[in-house]
Amino acid sequence: MIWNKLSAVWRKELRDAVRDKRAMKLAFLPPVYMVVFFALGIGLAIHFQNPEERDIELAVAGQDEALTAWLVENRISIKEAPSDPYAAIEAGELDYALVLASEPVPPGSKEPRTATLVYNASNQKVHGAVGEVRSLLYRYNAVEAAVNILARGLSPKLVNPIAVREANVASEQQMGGLILGGVPLLLLMCAMMGSVGFAADMTAGERERKSLESLLLNPVPSFVLIVGKWLAAVALTLAVISLCQLLLFIALYFLPFNEIGLRVSVGLYAMVGIFVALVPVAFIAAALQLALGILSRSFKDAQTYMGFLIILPMVPFFVIVTNPGLYESWHLWVPLLGHQTVLKNLLLGEAIPLMAYPAFWLSALPVSALALWLAARQIRRAKVIYG
Amino acid sequence: MIEIEQISKTFGTLQALDKVSMTIGNGEIVGLLGLNGAGKSTLMRLIYGLLNPDSGQIHIDGVHVQKQPEKARSLLGVLPDNAGLYKRLTARENIAYFARLQGMSEWDIQVNTDELIDILGMESIAERHADGFSLGERMKTALARAIVHRPGHILLDEPTNGLDVITTRAVRALLRQQKAEGRSVLFSSHLMYEVENLCDRVLVIAGGRLVAGGSVEDVIAAAGCASLEDAFVSLSQKEGIA
């Protein structure tokens, strides 16, 4: 009997919601534009990270044909420097320049020459390019020295007793983590916002269109009405999360992470894991939305109050982003806080704490139950019905 | 049978109802007359249990409204004032939703809904979304929704307010049919001809108190007036001055 009534409420609210164009747009458009903006942002980041793409234009004063030819060979474009490069850089008209000997080098000369790299170290944007040119100069040095040594019948190894190599210890996953750090926030925001419009209509909307009194005249306990509405809101939130995840899946598949030497592969298994972790968030979100909604006189009021739900996932996000490695196992028991870490691990294909899922689900239940209990208590108050 | 005993209700300092008692028997149509703010809606809300009285008690077929509110509500069909519909549902879906909440079987819902659609002349709007319904169409849908579970007692708060003559006639016909089937009807109104036309008994409420009750003739005689309207005005004003 109770189940039939619960199912009647659930089905009616779903039917009502699906026909509500305004709320449908409010629910299903944000995941689309959030993922599109995310993909554009990551795409641009990859573009700027990629050294192949970087365009260095070097102003050169003086002459050293062999050296400039080597630079051009290494994709540096050469332009004529102004007459006083030092003054130009000091004045900020030029970012950096290479000053060579003013006289051309006679062919076959073995005299050491001077190349001066001029730049203003307080100018942040020159460091990448200057470093690139500097390392090319050192490499040119080594190459020319090796040729000279070889011409005298000696091994080029003699002039390079130390071979310098660089190894970036950041693993692919860690680099990927840096880039994918915003994805958990995006997913949590989808989960928190998914049913805002629907929940507002189910509560404040009932008050606004004066259908609440008639609804309460039926022999149905308050908690059946609230739980039926809640189940409908949860179902809608899960649909929004699914859309968000599907779009992310597509975006992550097509983004050219390999161009910056990263291997980001988020498989179906990880996606299912993320979904299961987000279900309890949907429970909490829908319950809080209904509790806030029933206190609101109108649909607009309700949306204003629910705005803060969107801010909620940002708090743990900033805590975790500004303190990486802060993770403690009790975080799992604080809704939304543990999710930051666990969702990121799932995205990167890393192991997650054993207790993650039980903690998420068990901590969500009392919070949701409390919010639903509050909503069910409010709904029959004369002030809510007639106020 | 609806039995109301010594019901009082105050809102802040306002005494909305003061020791009101009345009985509404099966198979009778009772009109509740009163000026705006006389306490008609408050009395209705107390009967269907969305407000609680400060003192006194109400029984519906022996069921105590405050102690067994859900059981009591299943015995009632209520059309509150300003009954809002779900705009994105059709008239039929609006009716069926409340029927399911009353615990009816799908078969009964189908049969009863068809019958009400027929009596109230709602064939043209049954499959239309309620958004854009006229006042009369909204009222008919809300009325059908209120009585689809064939309750023993029907409470209507100003049901014919603002309706055109055709719709008013349809509502009247429906109420007479309900009476013929042995159901009691209590409806509030401030339209005299409506009450004279339809009611077996009239209750006049003024300043939160029941000031007269009985057949239309009894009320006119008690007030010593020539018409129900004169009697109503005289009774209401007397209470107002006192």
C-alpha cells in the first residue's frame, strides 16, 4: 500500500520533471558547457606545454654565420637586433637578444668567440625561451669542440667528461594529476546541481501553484511524499551525472595528451567506479535541495537558497588543491572532502582506499535522512501550507 | 456523519472560531454561509485536519480527525479554495494521481475518472495539459480530483465562485447526484441563490460563532426577515456589533 503510493509520487514527479523544459535545460545544459570549457582549457594547456609548438624569435647583433645557421636549423627564427640591444631590453622594447662579435669570423679560425645572451631576468615570460637558446648554445659549443678535437685525431669524448642528462621524476600520473585536478570538482558540481530546478519545483513550486494543500489532503504520510520526491530527484541527478561522465569520457579520449608525453586513459571500469562514488553525493544533494525548497515561498526563492549547494564542493577542492598530500583516512567520512582524492585516483587509474565506498555510502545516509526528516516535518506546518 | 464539538481556534489574538458545534448527516447538502473572514475556511481546514483546533474535537464517521488524520482524510473529498493543478499533467493525469494517492486500483481509477469526465462535461479537456485551462476547466478538474475516490463526505470551499452558468449547473448536478447516493456535502459560499437552490440546511457563521442553523425557511424566520439575504445580513451584522 505504502509502496504503491510511493511509486505513484515517484512516477508523477518524474513525468512532471521530464515535461518541464525550463528545469530540463537548467539540469542538462551545465554538464555540456562545463565539459566543453574544460576540454578547451586542457586543449590550450597542452598547446602551450608542447615545446614543438613554441616559436622563438631571437634578435641577433653581430655576425657568426656557423652559429646562426645552427640556431636556424634548430627552429629558432633569427631577426636583426636594434642598434643598441642592451638599451632596448632595459626599456622593455625587446625581450632578449644574442650579441655576437661585430666582425665576421674568418673561415678556419680557431680563436674563441664571445656570444652574449642579453635579457632582463625580472621579465617572467623570457625564461623559457632564454633557457632554450642557452641550451642550444651549449650544445653548439660541444659540437664544434668535438669537430675540432676529431680533426686532430683525438676522441670527442675527451672534451665531454660529464654527459649531462635530465630526468623529470614526476611520473606520468602525477603530471596527469596536475592537469586533471579540476575534473573531480566538475563532477561534484554536476552532482550537487543536477536536480536543483526539479527539487525547487517539487517543493516551492507546489507552494507557488497552490497544489500543496490539495496534495496533503490525500491519506499519505508526509515522509512518503518527501521520499517519493527525493527518489525522483535522485534519479534525475544520476541522469545528469551520467551525461557529464559520458561527455568527459569522450573529451578525455580525444584530447591529445600524448603530445605532452602523458598517457591519460580513463577506462570504462574507472567511469563505473566514479559513478558509484557519486551516487551518495546525489543522495545528499537531492535531500538538501528538498529541505531548502520546502522553506522557500517561490521557485525563485528556492533557486537562491540552493545556490550555496554549488559552492559546497569548492570548499574541499581548494583545501585539497592548496595542500596536496593532505589526505587523511577520515576525509572519506566527510561528504565531498574524501571525494576529491578518491575521484582523482580513479581518473588516474590508481588504487583507492579500501574503505572509500563504504565510507561514502554510510556517511551519506544519515545526512540525507536528516535533511528528509526536516523536510517531512516542515511540509505539514500551517505556515508552509498557507503562508 | 461529521460531528463537530465545541471547536475553538485562535490565530495570535484573533479568535477565528469560538466553540462551534454542528453535525452534518449522511445524504444532506449543508451550506455554510458567512462574510469574508467569518471563519468558513478555518472551519473547513479543521475538519480536514490541516489545522489543529485549540480545543474541541471533530469526528468523521466516528474517526477522530486529530488522532487518525489519514483515516479521516480517506473518508473525505475536499476542494479547498484555490486548488492548484499540476500544469504539465493532463486533466486525466491530475485526477489519476490523486486517485493513486487515495490507494485506488488502476481499474477503479479508470472507471471513476471516465464517469466524472462524463458528468462534468470534461471530454474536450481530459487529454489536454492543465496549463492554459480556464477557471471553469480548472475548477472541474480539481473537483473531479477531489471526489474520484467516492468519499462519504464532500467539503467544498466556495466551489462555484467565478464559474459560468453552464459549469455551475454541472457542479450542482454533480452535488445532487452525490446526495442521492447518500453522501453528505458541506459547502461554503456567500452566494445566497446558490445556497437557496441547493441546500437542505443552512449554517450561518459570523465572527467565529455559529449564529443560525436550519432550513432556509427556519433561518429567515429566526431573523425575522423577508429573504435569506436579509436574514444573512441581519445575522452577520448583529454579530459584528456585539
